[in-house]
Amino acid sequence: MPARYLRALLLAVCGLAVIVASGCGLATQTGAPATPVQANPGEQKGSIPAKPGQPAPRDPARTPEQALERFTDSYINWSYATLEADQAHLAAIAVGEARASEEQARARTKGDSPLRRARIYNKGTIIAIAPLRGGGPQEWVICTREQTGGNSEYAELQAGFHLTIATVQRVSGGWAVSAWRPQV
């Protein structure tokens, strides 16, 4: 199959996934914080609001889309050797719940020797970033295609599509991701 047809097919699949996600109850009420469908293993459930006096994010993005693209790219591309630094970077460029979640994840990664032994990595591509239909004005849906790998135990894993509901927040100097909620 020619590459342009494959790309068109991938975009159509992600577009359909975005439509399904935005129309099937994943959208939240305007102004109300969303509740994650399923918390990541080991993470506390609930949401952590942005606190006054919280450090400003490093290098805020000029647009909501740019904030989401930078965060997504760092979130989906990592290896066992870079994960702790990647999580510190994500925390530094985020605010509120997203920052707290990455700080928690980084604390867990420090002692994760199975991650290092298995030489786990993740690489991905952003397929689509779009406003969440029916969501609040700062809620977005992100579709990615990701491949996880590592030692022989991870060699046969298939690449897959993932959906995330994210919220951005205007901060001094631009925009930052304030909530990151993987769905699939």
C-alpha cells in the first residue's frame, strides 16, 4: 500500500477515534474537572488543583496546541535510560494536576529496577490534536500511535493507538498543560 494511502487511513482512523471519544461520554461538563476513566497504576485517584504560588512552568508555549504538542512528544518518547529526566522535564513544563502526576511518576521511576533490566522504551507519533467536542474551552483530545519495546519479553508488542484527554491553562507568558488523562 503506498505511503500516502496508509497515512490517509491512519488519519481517518484517528479522526474517527476523536469523534467517538468526543461523542461517547468522555467529554466532561464545562468548567468541571474531569475524573480519569482509569488512573495509572500506583497513582493517587482524584485531581490536584493548581495552587497559588506554584512555580511557573518553564518556557510556556505560545499557543494551547504548541503546549500540547511539546508535552505529548515528551510523554510518548522515552527510554529506561531517559525516563526520570523526561518526567522531570514534563513536570517543569506543566502546572497543576499534570505537574503533580509527573512528579509522582518520577519518584516511582527512581526505584524501578525492572524497568532498567528490561530496557523498556516507548516511541510514538502524534496523529491528531483537536478541541474536545462537548468539553470545556481548554479541553483537548490527542491521538497518538505508540510502540513499546525492550528486551525479548517486549519484542512482540504491537504498536497501538492511544487517546488522551488533556486540559491546558493560560499562564504567565503563554500556555501549559494542566491535566493529562490517558483514556485508551
